[in-house]
Amino acid sequence: MTGLDDGNGGKQRVRLQGIEKRFLRTRALDGVSLDAGTGILGLLGPNGAGKTTLLRILATILAPDAGEVRLLGRNPSRSRDRLEIRRRLGYMPQEPGFHRNFTAFEFVDYVAILKEMTHRPRRHQEVRRALELSGLESVSGKKIRALSGGMRRRVALAQSLLGDPDLLILDEPTAGLDPEQRLRFRDMVSRLGEDRTIVVSTHQTEDVAALCQQVVVMNAGRVLLTGAPRDVAEVARGHVWLADGRDPRARLAWRTAEGRHRNIGDAPPGAELAEPTIEDGYLLLVGERAFSEAA
């Protein structure tokens, strides 16, 4: 597989430098830079942070207004490189456009045809593999309109797995999944991430903590932090404390299952500090916007 040497014996499959993107007066991305090699990178941020715009640039659907993009060692601004990237890329959009009269099998097969899989027996074998990976083999003959929202998300996931892509881009892949489905998703993605690059955008901090080797926290089109999940959690060290009641000085607080209150903000002197989580660090990084969404 081609790629850029990351200096650590691996390959950089994704390299963005100074990416900017505007939609009329809205600056969706403002100087975003990031690198990703083999493994799973998680994007965290509130609604409007620029995550979907960034993923659409990674999926070669959008071109940036400024900055440099390299995917799988190629430049997507060149048509020949863009075609080669798309052959090695899988993309699960946040809101896929389904042909609701298709069955799950027919829809994934239709996408396989668009991906230039012209040999019918081999294509059908690949469609069945993708459906099985997504846990849809038992409903492959059902119409998409008859499937639940979670099942439809898994159909969208299945089409992104066609061709065993080197770069897999997933926008809110666990939205609408029940706990069992989410655990199955984690199992599948963790195995896939052993030998390819996966970029996942999600609101689920627990998914990021469980899956991702690298985390990028975004807000208002900018990168606030890039690091491991523990680095996000460390932002909140000394700012999370337990008390018998809700502390009026806390920016956010809730009653735990043990009956005590977990407070986040500027801890008062002598407070009983708690071990911070990635969710705590995320809330402090993103600030008032995240607190209003969490309320």
C-alpha cells in the first residue's frame, strides 16, 4: 500500500495541512491540519464543529478552498489520483440516500456496481461478505423501507465496506444502534483498524474511548486538541469533583448512581477530586456550546 512515511516505520494514509472551507459567510473549516496512519482516529465535536465537512473532504466529495490534502499518498485535486483514491476508499455518510424500494442486498449490490465491480458472481460474493460483516445476513432480502433506523445505518455501513478499503470514513456510524449492535460495531471496527486507516466522527465519547488510538477534538471549524483518549481526559484533571450535593460553582453537575453529585468546573479548595474521563475533558475543551448541548 502506498503512503507517506510517518518517520516511525509506518505510513501516513491521511495528511491535511491548513484546510479551509467556507459556505457563503460560514467558515466551516479554519486551518485544520491532521495526520493519520494505520488505526482508528476519532473526531469529536458538537453540531456545527465542521466534522462532516472534514469527512466529505476526506471522501473526495468536497474540495477545500485552501490547504493541502494527501490521501493514500495521492493528491485528490488531480483527477487520476482522485479516481485511484476512490477505488481504495469506503465512505459511510451521516444521511445516506437510500432507494427505499431496494432490498438491503439490492442496494449494496447497486453501490458495488458503481464501484466498478462488474463480474457478477464475484460482486455478489463481496456484497454478501459486506452484509455479513455488518450483521445483516438475516435481513438481506428485506426492503429497506421495512428496516428499522438502526438496520438502515448498518446497510450504509455495509456499502462502505465493499472492496475491503484501505481508508474507511464513517460519519456517526453508531447513531440509532442499540447497545448490542454498538458492541458488535466496536468489535468489527477494532479488527478492521488493525491494517487500515479508519476515521470515525461520533458524538459517543465512550465509542472513542473504547476504539480510537487518536482523537481530534473540533469546535467552530478548528482543531482544539489532537492526542490519545487519555490526553483528552487529562484536560479535566483537577476540574472534576464529588460532593453530597450539586455545587453551585459547577458548570455542569449530575447525581451519580451512588447518590453523590459529580461536578465539573473550577473545583473549590479541598474538594474531593475524581478521576477525569474523556467526556469530562471534551466538555471542558469545547466549552459553553458543549454544556448547552449536554443540558
